[in-house]
Amino acid sequence: MKRIAYLVSDLHAPSHTFVRREIEALRKRGANIDAFSIRNSDKDDTLDHTVIGHSPFAYVLAIVATLLTNPLRLFGTWWLALAHRPAGLRDLLWSQFHFIEAVFLARKLKQAKIDHLHNHFANSGASVGLLAAHLTGIPWSLTLHGISETDHPAGATLPDKLARARFVACASRFMMAQGMRRLDPDKWDKFKLVRCGVDTARLHELATHKISPAVRLLCVGRLSAEKGYFGLVEALSDERFANTDYGLRIVGDGPQGDQIQQAVTAAGLSDRVEFLGALPENETLREIAGCDVLVLPSLMEGLPVVLIEALALGKPVIASGVAGIPEIVRDGKNGYLIEPGNWDQLADRIHLLLTDRGRLSEMTTCARDSFDTDFDIDRAIEPLVTLFGKPR
């Protein structure tokens, strides 16, 4: 049986819950998977499968051992690290860190007798994975998620990653299209649609479909520029909301947390908006199950797992029609799609659901009934079961 390694930047990050879920589902199907992480945010967990955080001697030992056993491959990988990077002195320096990390990871992969390495996200962690796979000679693949992977700095190395990958799993057809435009048509067959799955049985146990007297709006996402929180504050500042009964809860933290809270205070919405900070997965799911409408005013996205979870829980969504979101949100049926950055339209759609309980009830029923079972984790992993099982 093949032994597969999964590699992400931080396996224990709250945003990587779906990766852990995918690994667990594959293991239940009999896949032999070792999970690796570039860094480790779980201080109680072992460092055995973590790339960063070991003694300097461990990295020197990995380089010396590889130099003695396979010097040509080592220098070839170093040369690849020099080439596989964005332009600039800073990225030149970082490429050397990636090279050292890759040599250390390659030694770990050999010790674990790994046959295939798979990365989630085409970021710097994937650069380390690509280099380690080149050094060991094992096949390498990755999963594409969102448009940030086409932006600088990740976008500068994306074409090379796509060309070197044995297959490219894409969480949405939108991201599949972004990959296709970076690669020659004769290589398009390596792109495969692989949805991020959710545990529908567990979600159905949490689901509640009773609409509260005061409509409960919920946002889940990093408090950063691309999530559109300032636009949401602007939308809710509309005078139409003065006499409406609602509350907004925000789950997440991030670099713009203080500014967003200041914007809420300045808009006079402090009594309406509650910031919950970052929550564990179970608590986040309970928040989604307890809300009436999920709002995602993002300026940039992939296909948010939180949106999939909301629909599985029977919650209508109001979301920007960006990236993969229109692939599952049916405008006017299980939610509303808004033009990205159109805060007047966002205000209008929120106001509609706050003031028309009949419409909100219909959308709640449609959200529950429209959930695509292809997003159930046991079905979502089917393409990976096939892809990992293929010979080199």
C-alpha cells in the first residue's frame, strides 16, 4: 500500500480544520497517511512531523547526510530553490530557508518511506514540498483553494508548481480555470475537481431551523481587508436598519480587528455587533447552527468551507459573487449573491431578509434542501482515493 504524506503550513491552525477532516476520512478508507506541518501552533503536540522548531544540528545533519549520499540531487535541488522564487533579494534569502527546510523534510519523508507528497495551498509551504519531492524523487501534488494563490508572491511560482505537480486538485471550478490559464492546454488533464468536504451527519445533529424574533446575522472569517467587514459596517449604517430587530456576531480574529471594532463604534452599532474572536471548530459550528443568516461580504475568496457548512445546516447566505461562491449559492433561492463591493446592494439584501419573514423562511428551507451531497466528506474524497491509488 502506498504511503502518502500531507503537508500544510500549520496543520493545527483553525482554518485548516478541513485538511484534518480530509486526512481522517482518507485514513478511514484505508489510506496510509502521515501528516506533516511546516510550523506547529499546537504546543502540546509532537514535533516529530514538524519542519520548523528543531535544533540547528538536525538541519545540518540532514544536509550533510544528503551531501554524502546524493550530492548531485542536493545541488540540483539547491539550484531549483534559486529558480523557484519571486524576484528580489528578500525572496532570494527566503529561498535558502525553503531549501534547508526541504532537505530536512526530505530526510523525514525517506525515514517514513513516503511514496507520494501532497500539499494543500500553493504557498511557501508548497515550495518546500516541491523541493523536498524533487530531492527524494517522489511524486508531488497540490490542492488549489483561493485567488490568493494566484496573487504575489504565491502567483509568481504557481506556473512552475502546476507544471511539476502530478495532479492538481481544485476546490472549485473557478480555481480550476485559474490553473488552466497558467498552463498549456495539453496539461489541463492534470486538473481535478476535489471539493472540500464536511461531516454532514454531525452537522445535521446540530441543525436548528427555528428563526429567532431578532434575526441573528453571523460572519465567520479572518478580520482582514479581503473579508469586506468595513463594507458590511457601511451597509448596516443605512438608515433603513434603525427600526429593525437584528444582531450580528462576528467569529474570527486578524490584523484589522481593532480597526473594524472602531468602525463599528463610530457607526453607532456597538449594541448590535458582538465580536467573539477566534473559536474552536465545535463552537464555530454551534454559532452557525444558531444563526439565521450567514453573511460573507468578501472581496476575495476561494470556496469558503464555512459557506458549505452553513448550507448543510440549513442557513441561507448572503455572499459576494466572487470565485467559487456562485457554484453553490443560488441567487434568490438558498441565499443572495451580491456584486463585490456593492454595499448598497448588500444593505438591500440584508434588509429584505430582516423585514420579510416569509422570504427568510422559504430560503431557510431551500438552503437545507439544496445542499449538494458531493460536499459530504465521504464523497468529496473519492477523487483523491483514485488519484493517490494511481501508479507513478
